[in-house]
Amino acid sequence: MSEAAHSFEGLLREALAPVEPPAAMAERLESTLTSITAMAADELEAWELSAMRDPRNWARPAAAVVAGGTAGAVLVLLRARRRASGPTPALEGMRDSAERAVRDIARETRKLLGER
């Protein structure tokens, strides 16, 4: 029974392991979201204010607001995530290492000059 439980846990770990999506998928998603946002903006731009008097005409503009707002928000989150996971953290680490090295050199230099 214990061996079966370990085997089951191993299978679950393999099945639930995180998988990075292909880069082309992210680009397709971004282009799709951009086009949805543009179509929603075009729909709202084409809508006439005179049609506001009849509530039956509100469905298309309301759908355009919801779709455009949602697509725009997801697009912002997608781009922010890409920026956060991009090469910036590596550069931050290099910058931190360089700053530490400069501080260490300055401290050692002060020690040497202070002893003379």
C-alpha cells in the first residue's frame, strides 16, 4: 500500500508540474487581445449618442465596454508579467553584486588608509 501511495504521489507531481507556454502562444494572445480592444473601441466610436434614448440599443455598446475593458486589463497584466519575468531581475542581481563589491572596496580602502 505504501508503494502504491508513493507511486500515486509521483504521478500527481508529474501531472501537476508547471509548464511554460510556448513564446508564440503569448504573442498570439497579445495580438488577439489588442485586436479585441481595437474592435471594442471602434464599436464605441461608431455608436451614436442619439441611440442612448432607447435601452434596446444599449446591448452592443455595453458588450463593447465589457469586452474592451477586460481585454485591455488582461493585456496590461500580460505585459507587466512579461516585464517582471524578463531580463530585468538578472540585471538587478548584477547591479546588487556590483554595489556590494564597491562598498566592500570602499570599506577596505578606509581600513587601509585609517591604519596609516
